[in-house]
Amino acid sequence: MKNIITQFSRIFVGILFIISGLIKLNDPVGFSYKLAEYFSEPVFNMPIFIPLSLSLALFLVILEVVLGIMLLIGYKSKFTIWSLLILIVLFTFLTFYSAYFNVVKDCGCFGDALKLTPWQSFTKDIVLLFFILVLFFNKKLVKPLFPGILQNAIFILSILACCFMGYWVLNHLPIIDFRPYKVGNNIQKGMRIPDGAQKSVVEMIFIYKVGGVEKEFTEKDLMSIPEGAVFVDRKDKVISEGYVSPIHDFTMEKEDADYKDEFLQEPKLIMITAYDLDLADATGMQKVEKLKQQAVTKGYKVVGLTASTPEKLESAKKKFNFTFDFYFCDAITVKTIERANPSIIILDKGTVTQKVHHNDIDQLKL
């Protein structure tokens, strides 16, 4: 019985680590954004690690996949199980912290393929911790599946394959796109809220300074606010989250006006996304201006989408001699649309028909 439970744990943990790792390895840039969120000031306040987010993301996802494979084939089982235990303890701490303090809404455990709430992520990690502890206390039952030479070969090939996949998706696009802006999706449909959808329940909290001390009052407590209290601020506390449309922060703003409804009716629209113009790849930025010149001769309208400040925008226009206009959109949304900086998206009345990394502009079919 002990052996059956141990082998089940081995298969369950190994497969889950491989699936979780491969999903994130398919989009390591997206996972790096999640790590940067953990390192940000509101969470752990470790800004020194933010520039290392992508390198750490690649290391962690490759480690996940390789450890999963090592467990399945029984390669260096003692080292493998110890490593899995350390990883799951770390992940469990992070998901508990996210859930308890409500600081990171989605841990990114399965990327954009499967969204989990913080408490769901924590529960998943507790289950994994249980099965890894089963393996830890029964390490001697995790035997190698193949002879030593073949075990070594599988181990080395798994590392090489993961490294190649990471290199490929960083220089092109995710192999499978799980985001709401994937090819074939319509942006207008993604923004719609179905009739009868559950609405968020929000409670207004009023902050007053009473006797030099800040105190919070709900709407029903307003009549009990003492005289002389000084209003400080008001905040909204979400009691229960309602339906959130897959696309909810998409804008194309310029000079305090939003042009998205107009542009999403264009039958031939090319959208150049660059969430930060200062960090954008210089070669890619030069390519998009050449693309604009070719595209307008074929009837396309070309616009840019960025979260950069007007000052950065003017600097980029002078540097790369852009002859198209940029519109403002939230940085998180621009990063969600596409990972490369810059990227090229072609729309037909709001429907995404093509998406390419700036390295693959020559693959566009105009």
C-alpha cells in the first residue's frame, strides 16, 4: 500500500510540475511580470530584484520542468525530492502571503491558461506539499526507471530542450497564446459584460482623523462621526468580486479622448504596441516605421499603443522618425496584448488576424 501511494505521488507531482512549468515556459515574460509584482513595493519591497525578474523566471520554470522529469524517471531521487520540497515550501509561503494579505490577485502558477484565486493557489500548493512529503518520507521507493546512461541522456536532453524553448519564445512569440487578445478573438466581444452577470459588491470606507488618530467609518457609521473630525480620504473595499470581462482596460487615448471605438471599426488596422518606449528594442522600432510606409500603400491605418509619458513619446518620435501617432493604454494591458516590445498586431474591425514579434515582421501578410 505504501508503495502504491508513493508511486501515485511520484506520477501526480511529476506531471503537475511538468505541465505547470511548460505553461510558464511558453510565456516566461508573462511570468517575469508576476515575479516583478512580488518584488514591488506594495508586496515585498525588493526593487533590486525587479531587473532580474526575467532571468529568475526562466530559471524557475526550467527547474520546474526538469525536476518533474527527474522525479518521473527516478533520476537522483534524493536531490530531486529535496529540491521539490524546498520549492513547494517557497511557493506555499508566497501563495499564502498573497491570499492572506490580498496583494497579488493571481500567482501565475499556470500562466494565462488557468486563472486561480490566491486561496485556490494556496490550496493547490498544500495538496502538492502533502504528496511531496509522502515522497520525502519514502525516498527509497523512488527507483530509477532506466539504466544510468539513458537516465543521464534524458536529464541533459530535457535541460537543452527547455533552454531552446525559452530562447525561441523570447525571440518570437508564445507557442500557444492563452491571452484574450489571441488571433481570432474580437476585442469588442471581449469587453462585453453578459446580461445578468454578477456585479461586484463594494463598500465605501471613509477615513477621518479623530483626536489626531485616523479612523475608518462605513456608510452606516457616518452619523456617529464625532464633531471636529477631519475628513482624510475615501476608499472602496471589495466585499465580493463580480464578473470581470476578459478585456476590461483597453483604451486608445489621446488628449483626454478615447478613440478605441473608432479604431476598432477599421477593416485594416495595424497596431504597434510598445509598453515602454525607453525599453523598446531599437532595431524593432526602426523596423516598424518601415512597415508603416509599406502598409499605408496597401490601405492600412497604422497607430501605436504605449503607456509611456508624452515626454518619452516625443523623444522616441525624434529618435526613430515615426510618422504615425501613438495612443495611451495602461502598461499592464499593453503587456497583455503582446509580450515583445515592440510587437505588431493586425486587426479587422476589432478582430485580431495576425500578431508577430518585431523579429518576425517579414512574416506579416499584408
